[in-house]
Amino acid sequence: MTKGYHDRNPVEIATRDEEFEAFFRKAAFEDRQRRDDEYAEAKRKEGVDPEKRDKLRVSEVGYAVGESACSRRFFYEFHGAPRDPMTMEQLVNLGVSSLAGFWVANILARAGRVHKVEVKMDFEPFPISGRLDVLCDPETHRVIEVKAVTTEQFGYLPKQEHFDQPTLYVWAVRRAAAMGQLEPEFLKYTPSVFYVARNARKGQPTHAAYAVPYSEKHALEVLQEMTRVRNIANGDVLPDRPKGFSRSDFPCSYCSMKQHCWSAQENLGLALQQSVEATQKA
Ligand code: SF4
């Protein structure tokens, strides 16, 4: 065994640098807070109250449409209920995922294929907002949604909710082209999802691209369903938990409102609401 420049093997004598780990953990949370504050400040400058939501985001389509949909989650968000504190695992995953998006965009840009990245899209009159990942050049004519996933997830891909995101962006891009806000070439754009594995070992899948069959009808159905969910979220009545949802299983186990939603107080409120409804029916 090499001893290097020490009398003893450095790997054997090394200890965890807990001081730096603690520093990084603190800095990561502070950075997140700083970003949230900057976002809130930018919203205030636009004349928008950062505490008040009135739109769903395209990236939230999986929580609004399909088997894992839960309008209760959005009701909480729109009414300012406390979110669960973010964990270090979530921070690391968020950081790595956004890096994957930039990495892919950089490669495409150096190949001369990127028209724009992180483009804010207009969905008016639908109460939806969104920022697409990568808009390729008019030759490649694709709207690309980049997803950083684990190799274990590859067996369960692709997912409809991932298809829905670039589908909605293509709807907005084509509409802008039809209205003359973009060149007619953009009417040819189609959606694509590009999965990148963030933990591939030798021989394991590293990436997969899917060309999503575009359907304007489907895009409109999704936009209408998201509008319905947004209207519930903006209303006065707390929606029930969807049937079959349990605290320990997906999607509740990953929900940022889990602690609040399953708290004793919320359960009591739900029980009271159900008892009032039962009495009214009797
Ligand atoms: S914890 Fe489950 S039921 Fe509650 S808001 Fe989240 S997803 Fe919906």
C-alpha cells in the first residue's frame, strides 16, 4: 500500500471533515434562502405579491393531472399553508438536476443547435406559467425537456407527465408562431423528452430520448384540467384527499405539504367536515 508523503497511508488516517460538511450544509440552505428571497424581490418589482399564487406551473402538471394528481396540495399552496422544511437530499437532487439541464444545453449550444434556453412561455388565457428548458434551432425544431433520473428509474420511463410538459410548451410555441410572434418555422416544432442518468455505472443506461407525438387536442385537455385544479386551489373549500392516498406512499410521501396535510389538526378538520356532510345527508 502506498504511503505517499505521509509515514502512514493517508486514506487510513483520514477522518471525515465534519467542519466543512457542516459549513457546506449551512451554506447550501442559506443559498436556497437567498434564491427564494431574490425570486420574491423580483416578483415584488413586477408588482406581484410573492406570497400569493394564482397560477399553476407547467412543471407541476404531474401533480395536477393523472393518477398522482392532488388538488388539495395546490389548495394548501395557494392559501399559504406551511411547506415541509426542505431536506438536504432535496437540495442535492435539485442542484444535480438543474446542472444536468445546463450540461445538455451547453453541449447542444456548442453544436450550434440551441435557439434559446429557459424561455418564459405565455399560456394566456389559461392560468398557467412555465419556462421551457431548451428550444432547439429551426433545423432541429424540437422543444426539449431534460430530466435527470437515476438508473433505477429507467425501467419505469417514459412517463406521461414528462411528455405533457414539452407538449404544453410546443402548444405555446406553435400558438406564438400562428399569431406572428415567432417565425412560421416554429409551427413545425415538436416535443421531446431527454432523460439523463445521474448515477450510471459501467454498462448501465446513460441517456434516452423520446419523440413525443404532438396532439393539440391533448394539450388543450391538459390545460383545461390544470385550469380546473387551479380554480379549486383558488376557492374556499379544502378538497378531500384523493381516495387511496396514504401518508407513507407516493405521492404523499414526496409531497411538500405532507406534514401539514396529515397533521392531527387537519385530520380533525376533515373528520368534522365529513360528519357535517353525513348529518346534512341524513
Ligand atoms: S400529502 Fe398527499 S393528500 Fe396531502 S396534499 Fe400532499 S399529495 Fe395531497
